[in-house]
Amino acid sequence: MKNRLPALCVVFLLCSCASTGHYSGVDRQLAKGAYQNAYASLESSKKAYREKDRILYYLDLGMLAHYAGNYGESSKLLQDGERAIEDAYSRSITQTVGTFLVNDMTQEYSGEDYEDVYLNVFNALNYYHQGLPEDALVEIRRLNNKLQYISGKYGQMITNLQRAALENSSDIPFDPSTVTVNFTNSALARYLGMLFYRGTDRWDDARIDRDQVKIAFADHPGVYQFGLPSTLDEELDYPRDKARFNVIAFAGLSPIKNASEMRIPISNSNWVKISLPEISARPSLVGSVKVVFDTGEQLELELIEDISAVARETFKQKAGMIYLRSSIRAITKGAAAAVLSDSRNSNSSILLGLLTQVYAEVSEQADLRISRYFPGRALVGGITLNPGTYSYTVNFYDHSGSIIQSDRFLDVEINNQGLNLAEVLCLK
């Protein structure tokens, strides 16, 4: 037994780790704007995803399919991801602390709430690009419905964990106010809803969603720490014989998770380690975006959604649940190790106790799984033009004002009927 326990610890840890090496080639292709190559690279790396990481696979590949213009395939993958998230959440309700005996990495990845929200945004855009505006609106409504209950999604599970924590130790600090989620309305989703309604001549519905954009900014100042897009009111107030042209730009990449460690006392002389995931934004080179028409008009795009900020906000409640669960698990492991270490019965018991302490320490790993290919920010803008054919350039500038990417669009028909919406990307 003395010889086997360290080996078993290594096996447990190796089995709980997820491979990330396959991302490097995809990231290089994305940085070059080679979206089809990025999609093909990830698709060929399917075996790098464990069965318990299938949600990550659906989301990662679904987003790359969208960027590559494979809108039908993207819809299928994102819908598969949405169903898998729903199933995983249903199963998680019945799971107990004992289910996570080693660490959270041993369990199925269930998706983050922001991922569940934004997959509907990109599915809506998938449908728009396929000429299916009604289906696009269905996706926006699905997103809005999800946001209505997101703040209380983990309420009962947290309550149960708090009760279990008190039974194990009164030394586990927990402040429920720190895990309160304040995000029930997405300005980006409402903005797209406004455009889709306007494009199908439902002006009253468009006005409702236009006003909801303003309400989102007013209700969630912690997420929207910037001003409303200056062209927002113009979207529904322009001459009907003119054409309205809108651009949505996605910049940078969505956040990742980093591990944060802390220790909790289990006795006067014994402490246990817990390792917790934290949402961390990835820096982007993109400072601003401008659309320059060959005819001389210019349109400066403005931030409407900081997706990384939304990810942090919507993770707060789940983070509280992870903290409680990790604390209980670590205390259970630490208490067992302390009992064995303090045993005076035999040297073998003491050795086993020390090995158990080592296992308790190294097996506490934060679950750092998260999808990698949602964008980090969304910028929008609109301009009123005479109906006609236009060529234009979209320039992405860094924070010092230098152009880091230019995308050219030739002979684009802009009509005074329906919706004229262009989507552009710079994921650097």
C-alpha cells in the first residue's frame, strides 16, 4: 500500500487534466485571420477533447465555424452545445459534494453562464447570414429568457452547500452578497433584436428593444462602464427613403481562467489548501474600429458589450458554489490526513497520514476549463446612406492609433428595405 498510494495519486491527477496543446495552432491561424484554417485545425484535433469536455468542443468548433462563414455547421454545433449544457445542469442538481471527491476536473464540464448566453447571439447571426430573420429573433428571445433566471440559478445548490459547510467547519468564511449576480439584460442582444425587428418592419418591437438597450446600461453600471452608442437613437429615426447600414465588430478573445489558492484552518495547527478558478480577461490589440467608405463617409464603431466583463459578473454565483464545494472537500481530505498523521499506533499509519496529506494538497486543482473562441468585445455603429452600391474598408487600430488590420468590401448593395448588417472580426 505504501508504494502504491503515490502512484495512485499521480494517476488521479493525470486523469483529471485536460489537454490544451491543440489550441496553439488554432490561435496562430486566428491571429492571421485564417478562420477556415483555424476551423480545420481544431476539427482535426477532436481527439484532444475528452468525453467530459464535449461542451467545450461544441462551443470552440461552433464559434470557429461561424468565423469561417460555415453558418449552418455553426448553428448545429452551437445547438448541440446548448442541449449539452442543459443536460449537464440538470444532472448537476442531483450531485452531492461526494461526487467531486478528487477535484472538479474529474466531472463533466457543464459550461459557463456567459457561454450559454452568447451562443444564442452567434446563432442569431448565423440565421441572419442565412436569410432567416425570424429564426434569428427566436435565438434573441431564448437568450433574454435565460437572463431572467440566471441570478438565481444556483441558489438552492449554494444553500445546501452552506449547510454542509457549517456541519464540517464554522471556519469557512462566506459572504452571500459577494456572489450576487447583477446581469439580467444584454445590451448586445437587445441591439440585435432592435435591428432584426426593424428589418422585418416591426417598428414597435424595435423601439422596445432600443429602450431595453438603455435600460441595460442603466441597470448594470458594473458591466457597462462606458457610454451608450451615440448612433442608437438614429437607428429608428431616419428618412424611410434612405438606407440604414449597420456594422457589428467583434474584437479580441473571451476570457480564460486562472487559479487562485487560499488556505482554511481545520485545527489549531492544520490548514488545508483550496484552489479556485478566477475569470481573467485576455488583452486585445484592438483599440478602435472605423469604417471608411470610398465615397468619403466614415463611421466610428462604439463599444456596446464587454463580453469579458459579462463573463466575470455571471461567474460570481457559480464561483461561490465552487468555493463552498472545494472547501468542504478539502476539509474532508485534510481531516482524514490529520487523523492518520496524529495516530500513535504505528509508523505505517503515520506514513499513510503524510501521504494522505500530500494527496490532499496536490489533488486540489482548480477547474480551469472554459471555451476559448468567443470574442472579448462587441462594437457597433450605424449610418444613413442613399440606397446604392458601396465599397468600403474596415480599419482596426491599436491603442496608439496604428492600423493593425484592414478588411476591404467591394460593391456591397445597401437597400432601403430589410436589414443591411455587416459583421467584421479582429480577434487579435
